[in-house]
Amino acid sequence: MTTDRGDRRMTGDADRHEECARCSVRQWPWPARCRPGSVCPFAQSAFGVHRFFRRNPLFGTRCATPEWPEGIRRAAAARAHPYYAPELLHDPDRHVRRQAIKRAPLDHVSPLREDADAGVRAAVARRLFGSDLIIMIDDPDVIVRRIVASRVTTHMLPLMLGDADPHIRRVLARRIDVSWLMVLAEDPTADVRAIVASRLQWVAPASRPD
């Protein structure tokens, strides 16, 4: 005897197979390793979409283009060939831009230092070094500034001495040239002062009794 539940399952399977027969992905020159509903670019769950692109990395480049829905572009961008990453840097979706920044050439990444999205700017800061980060020293987002403080060259650190974030001042206390340590010696945060004191004791010559 066939139950209602069994009928629904058979109907659902038939619907999925019909959708797969019309799927544009299946019409491409190479076959996709997919499974209806669970390993599919059109899956209801983000996990199913990401799993599809993990199994089919060649599809990443094709599906990271503007005509695809936002959720598919996000998953595809993580697998798209690095050659196409500069194009993805201009995607309207911030998550796609973040993925593209991880692999795009640095000369293409730099213009996004002033992107409207703080997460995008943070991804840029993780790619750049030294003087390329100077315009990000005063970034309005504290996470971006924290990344910058850990990656700029030491001679640029004095430009961040007035930062209100204690975490950044801790980084400065550890990294800044000793000639600037006295500026942080009276910092309102106790552990910043402790780091300064610890560094200074190795710089100043120990006093010796006569």
C-alpha cells in the first residue's frame, strides 16, 4: 500500500528530475557532479550550493558572472579562477568582492581601500603592506585599523598614536620604535603601560651601585 508520504516523496523526486532535465548547468560542455537538492547550484540551502562548487570548481568562473543570482555568485566567487578575480572586484554584492580580493593581483585590490563596506576594506588591509596602507590608518572601522596597525611598517606607527582603541595602542606598544615609547608610558590602559615598561627596561642601562 502506498502512503501519502510515499506519494509526496515520489512526486517530489519527479519534480526534481524534471527540473534537472531543464537545468542550464547540465547543458554545458562538461558534466556536473551534482545531486538534486543537496549538491546543486540551485539548492535551497547555502551548504548545498557551496558543496556543488567544491565538487565542480570549473563551474565557479562561469557562475560568478552578473546574470546569476546573488547566492550562487557568492559561492562561485570562492572557486572562480584567479584570472577573473579583477572582474569580480566590481560585483555589486560585498561578499563577492571580499572573495575576489583574496586572489586578485594587488594592483587591482588597492582601489578598494575606500570601499563602502568595512568587510571589503578589512579584506584589502589583509592583502596590503607598508605604505600601501597609509590611507587606511584613519579608517572609520576599528577592525580595519587593527589590521592596519599590525601590517604597516614601524616608521608609520607614530601616525596611529592618537587612536582611541586600546587594542591598537597595545599593538603600537609592542611594535613601535623605542624612541616613541614614552608617548605611551602614561596611557590610560594598564596593559599598554605594562608593555611599554617591559620594553623600556631592556633599553635603559641597569643602574649599578658604586
